[in-house]
Amino acid sequence: MSQSPDADFAKHARSQNEADEAALALIDSLERKRSELISALRPVIVGQEQTIDLLLVAALCQGHALLIGVPGLAKTLLARCLAHALGLDTRRIQFTPDMMPADILGTEVIQTDPATGDRSMRFIPGPIFTNILLADEINRTPPKTQAALLEAMAERQVSVAGETRPLERPFIVLATQNPIEQDGTYPLPEAQLDRFMLSLVMEYPKAAEERLIVSRGEVETDQLDDIKPMFTIEELRSVRTAIKRIPVPEHVVEYAVDLVRATRPNDSTCPARVQPYIAWGAGPRAGQAMLLSARCLAALEGAPAPGVAHIQRVASPVLRHRLVLNYTAAAEGLSPDRIVELIVESVDPAKA
């Protein structure tokens, strides 16, 4: 005998309430788990607290992150540590100029049945079939390979031999880029840069931190095994949805939108002192990334909702790789970070 509509509604309501309670508990645990992560990383990673926070934000939101820094700053090591802490399968690709799409996506091979002699095609998955893909020196591979990676980043799927194959969620690309050597590199297209939720710049360590790094020596591989997973894969699959449900005050939403619109030189809100230096500004995806990052950052700090300060903290990581500066900016030595700084100074949050 089928249940009445009222019974079905009550069952659905109970299920929804249980899901809401689980989501709330998950959000409430983020501050504690952030502290646990920082403590677990201290024996391996020295300093870089801000980068760790923002990299965790990208991972929990299932967003891709670009790590920019000179060699030796532990970019790859930090990404591997984060993968261990999240308990996710991870694979690493060292990008080179001779790399082809099949080296990342996989390929089909002819397989012969030894019993019957029949031949069939078998797909051998590439390293992209993982949860966290560590893409080292992503700008060293040619556009054809970058385009193959772009589909995976945008759609969480790949197309091989005329068949579309979904990627397991979560799928996160943590890419590194060396800003020094530009010979033999291929600049990432704007469409691919826009798919990175955050762009993080790793600076040289402070003097005290560098002394500690030198005295410790190189990190051994077995030290990573001491970093225990803090989430189950089911929790990670639901944490992004829980973060998206964190309420955001209307004036904070308006402030984020105002910052993004102020990056566009043809918009009336673009500050006069930065307008001559910008060729193209950020699109709506920047605003979405800004609010999602601010929500997650607030949850990691135990705040009930994001505020203006959270938006300001994620402004540069969200916008720096989405701005296209012109030759005037290059001639005057203005970086994207400086442009974002000037925009933040010019946009009044009280008017949002």
C-alpha cells in the first residue's frame, strides 16, 4: 500500500532536516580541522600560513588553484601535503614542451584475447583520472595539451576517442608556475586562467623561517605519511554545498560585485587612476569565486558569515590572474596586485 502525500512530505522533511543538521555540523568543524591541519603541516612546511589557508579554501570549495613562485619554495610539497590531509587520491604531472594530450588523458590500445585471438580496443586511463592533479610548471606544455586540460577543469570530464568520460568528484587541479624562466613556455590562455578559482603567489621565507628550513634539511617522503586525513570523501563531496549555503549579508554581495565591476575599464565605476592600465577586466565568474572563497574563509575562522574584510583578503587571489594589463602598465612597472590594491582603496564598502 502506497503512503499518503502527507506521509511522503513528512519523510522528505525529516530527510532534509537531517541533511541540514549534517551540513551545519560540517561547517562548525572546519575551524577545528583548520587548526589540526596547520599543526600537522608545521613539521613539514615552514611559514606560508596565508597560502595554506587559501589553498585549503580552494580545495574545500573544489576549485582549482594556481601556485606561482620561484623554485625551492615548496609549492609541490605543499600541494602533496594538502592531498594527504584531505585523504584524496593524487597524481603528479611534470609538464614539458613535448607532452601530448594522450599523456594526460589516456589512450586506447588494441588488445588481443590470447584464447580466441579476437582483437578489441581498451582504454588506458591517464593520470588525469584522480582527485587532485598536481600540474607542475603548467605553462611549459603547448596549447593543444592545455586545451585538453581545460575541458577537465571546466566540465569535470574528458573526451577521448569520441567518448566522453566523467571524472570522479572531487576533481581539483593544483598547478604550479615558475615566474622566472619564460624561454620555452606557453602563456596560459585567458579562458583557462579564468577557470582557476584562486591564484596564489608564494613569497621568499622570512629570515627566521629560512634558517629553520635550512637547518631541517630536505623533507623525507615518509614524513608525509604522518599527515592523517581529516575528512572522508563523502564529507568533501558535501562540504562545498554546505559552504554555498552560508548566508552572506547583502552589502557584502554588493561590495564584491562593485570590486569586480571596477576592474573593467569601460565601466563607469572603474577608478580613474587605474583605468589607463587595464585592457580587460574580470568577468562574473570572479564575483562567484570571491563570494565562495569569502564564505569558506569565514567558516575556517569560525565566523557566522563573511564580511567586507573577508572579501578584501581574497580580492587579489581571485582577481590577479583575471586582469589583462596593457603596455602602459608594463612600462610603468605596475603589477596586477598593485592594480587590485588601488581598486580596493578606491571602492568604498559603505556605499555598497
